[in-house]
Amino acid sequence: MSAAASSAPSSPVRHFAINADDLERARRFYGDVFGWQFHAWGPPGFFMIETGSTSETPAIYGSLQGRRTLVPGERMSGFECTIAVPDIHAAQRAIEAAGGTILMPIATIPTVGHLLWFRDTEGNVAGAMQPDHRPLPDDI
């Protein structure tokens, strides 16, 4: 095993935020496509997202919030993350059925998985990936 592969990452992704113009529409989209659940938390218009977990993919903290401006004159236009799915083709069908748009068709990244990029009902861009669970070669 290479030296890089033997040291575990120390900064895992812990949280993501989805900015939305229409919170109910965004909740419906992500609930319908990925089965996520939303819980009101903190200020009005702010929800914690329960994404679930699997034995291969631990849960990640997320939030859904009204679109905001962090930099004067520049609206937050989305988040960038990749969402693990068990079946990339089923995910594509669900995205389209829920009103999303496929931006990049399914592509395979060797030893990583099958990835597509989509735009949700709020204009946010995200990825969906069916991971490749085969072990990596020792020399990578």
C-alpha cells in the first residue's frame, strides 16, 4: 500500500447547505429523489437535512435554507457536492421525474464510480454517483 493510501483523511466533508428560492419546492425535490427528511431548526426558513447512511457511506450533515447573499451583490447560487446513490440509472430517472435537469450524462470514473451532474428545481448543480466498491490497486 502506498504512503498516501495508508494515512486516513483528517478533514472529512461534514456539512453542506442548499440555498433555495422556494423551500417547499426544494424539500419536495430532494425528498422525492433521495428520500431525505427535513427538520425545522434554528431561525425561520432553516431546516436540517437527514440524508441517511449506509455501511459504506456515513451520514453527512446538511441544511436547507432560503437563498442568501454572503458577498454584496452576489446571491448564493447553490452548493457543490456529490450524493451517493445505489443505482445511477434509477437516480437519473428520479431526478428527471421530480423536475430536475441532467447536465452531464452518466460517465464512469475508473475505480471511483458512475457519475452524473444535474440541476435541481432551484437552479443548484450537484452530482450523483454510484460508487465503485471494488478495492483500489495497491500501487495507486
